[in-house]
Amino acid sequence: MASVTSLSDSVHQRLAAALSAALPQAGSADPLLRRSDRADFQANGILALAKKEKANPRELATQVVAQVESGGLLEDIEVSGPGFLNITVSDRAITENLSARYADDTGRLGVPRAENPGTTVIDYAQPNVAKEMHVGHLRSAVIGDAVVQLLEFTGENVVRRHHIGDWGTQFGMLIQYLDEHPHELDHGSAEVSGEEAMSNLDRLYKASRKLFDSDEEFKTRARRRVVDLQAGDEKTLAMWQKFVDESKIYFFSVFEKLDMEIRDADIVGESGYNDMLAETCRLLEESGVAVRSEGALCVFFDDIKGPDGKPVPLIVQKSDGGYGYAATDLSAIRDRVFNLKADSLIYVVDARQSLHFKMVFETARKAGWLNDDVKAYQLAFGTVLGKDGKPFKTREGETVRLVDLLDEAIDRASAVVREKAQDLSEEEIAERGAQVGVGAVKYADLSTSANRDYKFDLDQMVSLNGDTSVYLQYAYARIQSILRKAGEVRPAAHPELELHAAERALGLHLDAFAETVTEAAREYAPHKMTAYLYQLASLYTTFYDKCPVLKAETPQQVENRLFLCDITARTLHRGMSLLGIRTPERL
Ligand code: ARG
């Protein structure tokens, strides 16, 4: 019997199931089915099985060929070489499978939802209060957002946490300064734009820093203010809140430019764990996980040593009683595991913080907060480099402001859109320019695997050719234009039709969308989705070159090709939206 299939099974999965069922010890061996150049698929698993069973691989392969029940799936299956199987699937199977995906009225294209979803807390998009966002904050936001979308699409419960830097000694300085210069944050109108809010803060920060460095008495007053803040002094807290609120206006404006939804309730900064810090330290000290060393509370590790061979500890509490970044992160773990009931914790943070997270996670494991059922993972990302291969800087050698970078991308993209545009108004050009520009930046960031550095090259990013979002967006818009031209003729699947080689290649790839989503989500690997989409657009281009759509030979063929066009468009749209990238209907 052919195995029972569900809508979400691809031709590939159905074939693998049919082969497994035909193997001796059905189900226990993997047929190792791969796409192949010679036929649609090649199965290599029989070699290993024959070895295990001490059987002749070619004989075993012949036996499988005789026994396989394909339920209309197979066009051709033959034994080749030492015992491989070359398999061609039927045109009908491809079209029927795609037709089922197309008919999925939830818009999920047959992508299954996890049966037993877990709860993931993801820490991403974490700028710092009273500081401008720079290019380093781009990656965490973009990668984090894509992983959120991918996970949610597969049915996972996702809790977002924006662990903003809103606590620490610099706030003593800022608050004291504002207290002494009360009108510095005033602005004429009630409505403040994000940029304006940040330029106010920036001015204040610079002025307070200057005073702090030049005036000893101010320095003393500023230090006292930190103590007040940590002790929860009401007036000090109210002023601190003002900084946070002002910064949030700015953060929201940058995230909006990034075309990304950030919710206020998900912003739980370092300050949010303040009440847990003492308890975290007590638990670590009582359990012996942390020990006092020269007055500081420290955790030591066997495998973490400095260049001098001495162990490097994680400092949970400083000798002056102050708590730092580690205490906050350990408290956040307790909150995420015990209050939010997470079973996976993801941290989308720069690879340069890897040692910190390694130590924090190891400490949490020693304390029993993390274990085999509750795991933490740093989705570490590499550095954004300039064209010269060095960390990206402005010509003046300063870190690049995220807004400037986005504005430039939008400018460049608008120029590209304007050049190609035939019937777009200025307003439309501006809107598309933003969608193309921001999409280009996101795509370039997502299409290299996160842990690698990449070069920020706007010329390449907004290019119409090659592995760019613009190429994918144009493919999508071109399909929409064909569908409009088709007028009354609607896309419809005709499984009885024979397919062109280019249609088969496109169809089999379209059919693999669900597996790609599942894999990209499971591995927190958005770059697997970009690679899939790029290949999809390339296969579509080949199909379009080889197979006339509106001028196909028969009305059925026109409808079937329109159907292939439409399901390609829907797949592109869905895949891109999982990456936070828009697909304009016209370009
Ligand atoms: N605000 C930090 C920075 O700008 C990133 C925070 C990362 N998250 C965390 N839980 N430590 O570098």
C-alpha cells in the first residue's frame, strides 16, 4: 500500500515514504532521496542498507523497484551504478500536488503547523537608551524579525523580548544634568518626531559628558544619582523614565523606517530585571555555583582561561555591590524560563558577545535553570563591513547611523524604480523606493548565514541581476502583470497535461516550499529561505523564457501556465513576507 499522505507532503516526501515502505524492515532505513541531474531524484540509501543486511545492493535495489507502490507518483524508476535508484516522477503528481497547495485557502500553501509547538523567547532588536542606533543594531533586528516570522508561521509560541540598554551608571550623569538644566529636553510642540527626540538626547548626553569630565563636583553629584536610581528614589526614577520614553519615540521611528513592527509590551529592558538581581545572586551563592573572590561574586569555568592561563570568571556582582550585564542576563533567564515558561531561548546578538553568553548559559545550567529540555542558543551574527573589508565606518571614521544608511538605500532604490517605472506616479515611486530599498538591505543581511561578516555594498544590493531582493521583487511584479494581461482567463491546474522540463523543475521546487520553511525555522536559518527564493525566481525566469504563457498552444495549457505563474507569485510573496520584505504589485 502507498503510505497515507497529507496535503503538506511534497512529492519528495511521498516518494521517500513509498520507497521506505518497499525496503525490507520497512520504515527503519532512510532511502536518502536527493534531487538529481540525471532524473528528478536519486536514492542512495540502498547501498548502506545492503551493507548492513549483507545483501547484494543491486539485487536489493531491483527488489525495491519491483515492490514499490507509488500511487501514480512514479513515471520511471531504474537501478543504476552499484545500487542507486534513478527516479522520475509523473507530471500528474507534480501538478496535483501543486494544485492542492494552491487550493489551501488559509494562504499557507500547504505548510503544516507544528503538532506540539513549544514556547520560544527571542531576544532581538535591543538598542540602548539615549544612544543613536547604528549599523550594528541592524542585524539583530532584521535577523530576529525573520526568525520570529518563520517560527510563528510553523505554529511555535513566540515571545519577543527587546532587551534594551536602559540601566547603568551613565544614567546618573544624564539625570543629574537634566535636573540642573530642567529645560533642555523641552520641545515646542507636543508631537516630537523620532529624529528630533534623539537629537535632543544626543545634545544632552554630550553636554552632560563634558561637564562630568571637567567638573569634579558634578561628577560626585552624578555618582550619587546612580545610587539614588538604584535605590528607587521617586524623582530620580521619574527623570529616568523621561529618557526612556524619549528614546522609545526614536526607536519606534527607526523601526518604522525598517518596516518592522515592534510592540511596546515586548520592550523589557535591563531595568525590568532590577527586582530579581539580589535573588539571582543569592541563589547562585547558596548553591555554590558562584563564589566570592576579592569581594566580587564570581562564577569560574574549567575551560575558560585568559591569555595568562588564569581562569576568567563571570562577575555577577562587583565588589562595590553593583550588578552588571551578567546579573541582568541571568535574571532574565529565570524570568523567561519560570515565568514565561519558555523551552527555547534565542539571543540574536553580535558574535563579539559570544564569551559572555557562553558563560551566562553555562552558569544557568549549573544552577539548573537550563537543562536538556530548556535550551538557550545565541544566534550570533558577524560584523557588517565596508567595501574595504573593514568594519563599516563613515568617511570621517565614525560608526554609520542606521537611519542614514536606510535613507541612502531608499534613495538608490528610488532611482532604480524611477528608471524602470513606466506608469508610476511620484508618490508611487517614493513608496516602492522605500519598499525596494529597505527590502534590499534586509535581504543582503539575511542572505549570508548569520555568523559570517558581510560587505555592505549598496550598488550590489539594489542591482536587478543576481541574488538580490530587487530581482525577486521584479519577478513577482512581472507575474502580476501577466496575470492582469490574462484578463478573463483564470489560472487553473490541468494535471492531465504533459509538462515541459522547465515546468517540471519549477514545479518540483515550488512543491518544496513547506520543507524549506520547516527547515529554516528549525535551524533559525533565514538564509535557507533566501536561497530557496532566489532559486525559485531563477527557475521561473527559465520557465518564462522557454514556455510561452498567454500564447501557449491550447487553452488548457494557457490556464495551467497561468496557474504555475500564480503559485510562483504566491510562494514568492509568502516567503518574502516571512523575511519582512514587501512584494509590490507593480514596479
Ligand atoms: N543592548 C545590547 C547592545 O547594544 C544588546 C543586548 C543583547 N541582549 C542581552 N540579553 N544581553 O549591545
